[in-house]
Amino acid sequence: MEKLDCASLPAAASALESPAGGRWHFGIIALIAFLTLIDLFAAQAILPSLQREFGVSRATMGFAVNASTFGMALASLVVGIFGRNLDRRNGIWISLALLAVPTALLSTTRDIALFAGLRVAQGLCMATAFTLTMAYLAEHVPAKRVAGALAAYVTGNVASNLFGRILSAAIADLGGLSINFQTFALLNLAGAALVWTTLKRTERMMPDRGGRGMGGSWRSVFGDRRLQSVLAIGFLILFVFIGTYTYVNFRLVELGLSPMQLGLVYFVFLPSLFTTPLGGLIARQFGAGSGIVVTLFFAVLGLFALLSNGLGVVLVGLAMIAIGTFLAQALATSQVGRLAGTEKAAASGAYLASYYTGGLLGSLLVGQLYDRLGWNACVLALVATLALAMLFALALRAEPLAIRPDYRNGQETALSKSTGRPHA
């Protein structure tokens, strides 16, 4: 997403733009991210309960729960194409307010097709808010604070993976499935209210200064081999992430855990809250391509731990997978804007669409594999998937980058090591 000169922005566009703003501003950003994506993975923690309630196979229920990723992929493309004309703040809070509608309706339906459709609707709302918030931060936060703001937003997303699952499992265990979805609908409205009160109205972003048509934008994105590699990596990462954390619930039940205990299992995401911000350091030290290979190899070791019958070993493996995939995702995401040049909007939309499509197929294919061949076959297939992602990451090592501070604008500039000039 193209970043605008902060000097050209309307005065007092947001409280977050204030140079005197303290760390609490980053806390607000993290909370907005948390409330935006809290619905995305929360239902995974109650998947066994939902399967019993609907009386369908594990694969069918897993696919229905993760149908939200289809909506995420579709909305990401639409916002990438038409996002230039959307007001950021209004788009974010309206999306979160509308998100409460399908969330509340989930508490009333017992039809699996309608359940899946409502999850798609949730995905449409979440992805719209997510994409517009990322754009808002890139364009309307002072340059010296953009990196911190984006890090806070990613950290909020990681927190939603952890606490959303824990909250969902606890509420469903104590009050039932209907109360669970009603509670999350209230959280959606809280997110809309937070955006309304903390972000100010903005002008449209992503102006097409180069005069390119829509077709030229997409040709530029899909014609770049390194961008193609990044899109593939994103696809494969979420394929593995959703395939693992959706169906490991059934494995954990086999190991004797109750629904409430399933929610507590997701404390395995806690280390990721502290390791994910290290993505920038890894990229500077080793380059994005090498960093992705190393972090995904760490996740592969975690996958092998899931073959164990020992609960402790499985939990350590889940923590390793979370650390590795979140770091790899942060590294891959950082490359989208760098490689996209002036087509950041189209590239971001394409990346998110590829990312969430991978999650949708992961929920479908891994579930089918589990029903037919069992858990161990799933783990081996997921290992092979990450190995493929590591091969794509090698393409990003063709021209390692050094990152140096650019003191003229308060931002880091990527330099080609072969030429010493700023990388386009």
C-alpha cells in the first residue's frame, strides 16, 4: 500500500498521528487488531463441540468453520482493487459493526450450509477492516512511528489467535455454543466503537499517481517471479497453520483433554507474542529468504513432535509451529511492499487473497486426509507442504538485502548488496 507524505495529510487526522503520543497509542492499535480478527480462529477451539452439535464429519465441520477464509480472500482482492476510493476510518468501523450480524446469527442456526455461509460473511467483514487498518497505519502514522505501529498491529493479531480461542472454549464450556457467539458479537461492536472513538475521518488513499489501469497493476504483480514466490509462501503457510490448529483439536481430545482444557492448550501461542517482533531483526541479519527457510525449518521440527503420543511433547511442538509460522509470515509480508514498487495496493490484495485461499484449502484437504488416513498422515503432508514453502523462499535469496537507516525521512532503506544503491 502506497505510503503518502505525512505533510500532505489533513491536520489532526488521528490521535495516533500526534508526535507526543505514548505507548498507549500502540496499545490501541493492538486492541483494534485483536477485536478485528478475534472471530477468525476462535471457533477452532470448539470444533469438537460443533461437530457433535451439527452431526457431521470432522472434515465437513472443519471446512465450515474455516469458510471465513474464503470471505477473507475475496474481500482482500476487492479492497486491493477498489480501496483507493474508500474512507479508511468509516470503512473500518462499519465493517466491524456489520461483523456483529453474522456472528450473532451463528448462535441461532443448526444448518451446516447456513453456518458456512455466515462464516464467509464474517470473513468479508474482517478482511475489509483488516486491510483498511493496515492502509490507515501506513499512510496516517508519522514515518518514524510506522514500524512500531505495524508491529503493534501484528502483535494484536497474534493475541487474537491465543485469547480468542481461550475465550471461545471457556464461554462454550460454561454457557454453551449460543452464548459463545453472542458474546463475540458484542466484542465486534466493541471493536467498531473503539475505531469510531480513536480514529478520525481520513481522505481516500492509494491515489493512482502513475495513471496505470487496473490491468496494468495486476500484470505488474503477477509478472514478478519473486512476488509470485511470496504469494506461494503465504498460501502454504496458512495452509499448514489452519490444517494444524483445526484438526489437532481432535488429536488432543484423543489424548484425553476436555473442551475447557482445549482452550488452555492455546497458551502455546504465548511465546509468539514475544518472538514475532523479531522478524525485522532476522531480516536484517540473514535476509528474508534465509530467514523464512530457518523459521519454517523450526516449524517442521514442531510438526514432527505432533507424531508423539505424549501430551507434553505435542504442546511443545504446537508452540514451535506457532513461533516458526508467525515469524515466516511476518518476513513474507514485509517483502510484499518492497517488491511491489508502486503497485502496493494490488500486491497486498493479491497476497492476502493467496494467503487466505491457502487456509481454506488447508481446512478442506487436511480434514479429508484425517478422515481417510488418520493423524500421522496429516502431519507428514504438512511437513511436505512447509518443505515446498522453503523451496519458494530460496528464490528470495537471489539478491540479499542490507537494511540501513535513512536519516532523511526516519525510515530504513533497502540496499542491494551487489550495487550499493537503493533497491527499487
